[in-house]
Amino acid sequence: MEFLGFTLDVIGKLLVGFTAIMVHHRFLLEHKVDEFVFKTMQRERVLGVIGIILIIIGYILQVPGKL
């Protein structure tokens, strides 16, 4: 049961992160923004992707201990 809770927690975090990245992407495509805002949003997007990758790596490293 602990493994299921852990897995659902990670899936939830990934969904929130992915959703935030997609909102940034959609905003950049549909709205006119100045160069400063554009660069800031690109940086945030990169950090979001790195965060998602770290969540996945952390999940993989912790799974053996949860089984």
C-alpha cells in the first residue's frame, strides 16, 4: 500500500509539472510578449523539465526500497 501511495504522489507531481510547462508553451505561442518575458518563460520551462526529470530519477532510485 505504501508503494501505491508513493507512485500516485509521483504521478501527481509529474502531472502538475507537465501542466505548468504546457501552459507556458501555449502562452508563448498565442500571446505577444516582450523579449524579457520570453527569455524568463523559456528559462522557467527548462527548469520545469529538469524538475520533472529529477522527480522521475528520484522515483526510480526509491522504488527498490518501497517494494
